[in-house]
Amino acid sequence: PDHPLSILEPSLRKQVEQFASGMSNVVKEIIRSLHDMKALKNTEYTNKMSELEMKHATAKEKISEYHRSLVEAAVPQNRMYVIQSNQGQVDQLQEEYNTQKMKNMQEHAVELANVLTHEQKTMIKCGVPGFIETADPFLLKQQSAIFTFLLAQEPPAAGVGMMGASAGAGMPPPQPAVPDPRQAAPPVSDPRVRDPRRQPPAMPQQAPPTPEKAAEGVDNASLLGLLMGGAKSGTATGGDNQDG
């Protein structure tokens, strides 16, 4: 069989073969993704057309049974009119089918054109020889041959996908995870900072202090003030008693 690149001129074919020999896993994965995108669009179109065909066939069968019953129930002089009326409904059903079929085809053509434009731009960015933005049939045929040839090359290594391969192609290293404020905070080591998760320690129950213990917690100035106040109080009391 002919080589898939036999349609290319020798210089372009050599460039494509050289590119394929050093093609990175990133480009391989991109080409495979573009192929899958086109396959998905074609599958969606096929399913849509199959559904339309099934609906049309079911409608034709039902309307035929209905028309047959109308002809059988019609009086002889009206049968020709009924038959003509039935044929008009059949023609209308066929016209609706043809209109929807053409609409599906046009929508699919637009989708494929968008996919093709995206493919051309992507391959240009990847540096694939022979790719430019064009609608020329001959150039599109060449691009299709190049795409098919590159797609048939060895697939990307296992475990190397778009994200894995791009990590070594100038992508920034992963950034450390930002802590979630909803998670529990680490223990507070600074004694001046109160940890809201910790309850304050319960105060020990102590007996009322005796006068001697109370005096231990009073400084000399306060103690002197207390003594002087008590002396004045005693003097005033004593004077009252003498008057009495």
C-alpha cells in the first residue's frame, strides 16, 4: 500500500517525518484529543440522523394505517378525494423529514468546520509542518494525511497525559496547599494568646482567709493605714464612753 505521506512533496514529507521522530508526548496527546473530538462529533451526527430516520419510518407507518382506515370507511364516491387528501399528508410528512435532515447536515458541517479550524490552529502552535489556516481542498487533504500519519505514531507512554506531560514543558511547579480555615487550628504555643478551644482552668475552692493570712497579702503601707484607721476609731469610741 502507498505510504500515508505519498501525497506530500518530498521536502514536506521529510519535514513531517523528522517532526514525527522527535514528537513529544504532549503533542501526541494533543493529536489524540483532536481525533477524539472529531470522532465524537461524527458519532453525535450519526446518532441524530438515525433517530430522525426511525421517527420518520414510525410516522409513515402510522399515517399509512390511518389513511387505509379512512379509505375503507369512505363511501365509493368520496374515496378518490380521501386518497388525494392522504397523499397530501404523506407529501407534507416527507417534506418535514427532508427539511430536518438538511438542517442536521448543515449543523454538522458547521461543527466540523469549527473543529477543523481549531485543529489547524492547534497544530500550528505545536509546530507541525504543513499546517496553515486554509479551506483549500488540496491542502486540507494534505493536512488530513499528515494528521493520520502522526496519529499512527507510538501513543504516549502510560501514565503520561496532558497534565503529566505538560509538567515538564514549562509549567509552573505546584504551589503549596492553602490551609483551610475551617480545619482545626494548631495548638497555640504563645501563653499570651488565648486558644478559643481551651476552657479556662477551674479556680480551686478555698476556705475564707484568716486575719493572719489576709495580712500576708497586704503591703506595709496598706497595713499601716489599716492600723491607723483602727486606732482613730478606738480613740473616738473611747471618748464617747468617757462622756457617758
